[in-house]
Amino acid sequence: MASHKWVLIIDDEDDLARLMKAVLHKEGIADVVTAGTVAEGWDKFQEYNPELILLDIMLPDGEGYDLCRKIRETSNAPILFMSAKDEEINKLLGLAIGGDDYITKPFSPKEVAYRVKAQLRRAGFTEEKRAPKSLQVGPFELSTNETELKKNGEPLVLTAKEVGLMSCFMHHPNQIISKETLFEQVWGEDFFGSDNTVMVHIRRLREKIEADPSKPAYILTVKGLGYKLHAKG
């Protein structure tokens, strides 16, 4: 799996958000979440702590400017405004309140993807600077290239999808991850009622990492919400 660089797209144009998500995936940024309102955008920001935000200005329940100010209270993540407003005063306001770039609609999705990658590099989120030798959570150790998982130093025989699931959990220990998010991140596709796919793979993963799969100690089910990796400390 690709290195985790969470990008949050906040735009009420669903088709545009899906297109941008697909383009970013092709550019090697696998971890992209979307929101369509100010309220949902703030919730997703708190849940994922993204390293970059693509933010529309005109949203159904408010303005992106206000959300930008709120985000800036706790985060220095690059914020790229996307807007049909092309007046200079709007661009200056966006930059003055903490925006890092201002992109006028309509735009080339590929160009936006390049700007996203440039901002991530500028912010220091490169493979060399971010990637540790391995990721250690509890008894589990995930290799840098995220292809091998060990438990208590012993390699586990897992499929690529099972390693992908563990990677999602280990990057967000003790956090609830929905089935939708797991499917979108591991399978790289939009979630359309694929509950059974996720459930089957979680069950197989538990059989390989749990002492008693029927009473899991690590991958816990949070009823109605999803799953989480229980890790002490």
C-alpha cells in the first residue's frame, strides 16, 4: 500500500469530489476522504487529521472561509481553496485567513493533483522524512513497504488485503474505522454495500492474528460503527 497521506476534499459537487479522488489515487495518494458540507468537513477533519485539505468556499451550510479559520486553530496542514469565485478580493481573502493556494473553477483535475503533491512535499510529507523503519503497534510490526506483518517478531502469512486492513488499523490504533473507509482504502473502490466483503476478510484476519478468533483481543467490532484495533499505551 502507498504511504499514508490523508487528503480531505470538502466540496458539495459529488461528481467533482469523486473525480478528484480518482485522480489523486492515480497520482499515488491513496488515502482520500470527502465531505459535502462545513459540518461534515469539520467532523472528517477531526476524525482523520488530514495532511492537506481541498476546500470549496460555497457550501450548503456555510462558507469554506469560516471552516478554514476553525481548522487553522489546531492545524497547519496546507489548505487549497477551490471556488468559482475568481475575483481577486476572494483570492486575497482566502490566502489572508490561512489558505495556501486558490484554485479557480473550472480547473484541470490533474493540475490540482500536481499542486496537492507539491504542497505535501513543501510541508515535508515525503517518504524519506515520514517513513519509519517499521510501524510498531502492540505486538504487531508492519514493514516500511507495508507488505509484511509480524506478531511478536514472527512473520504472519497474510494476503495483500489482510495486510492492507492491518495497515489501516495500525495507522489509527484505538480509533473506530467504518466498513466504508476500510473498503475504500484497501480495495480502492467506492463502497456500495460491500459489508460482506469486509466482514469475511476481517474474520479471516482474526483467524491468523487472534489467540481465540471468536473472542478477539485485538480487532474489536464496534456495533453499528465499524472496527478498531485495540492497542495498549
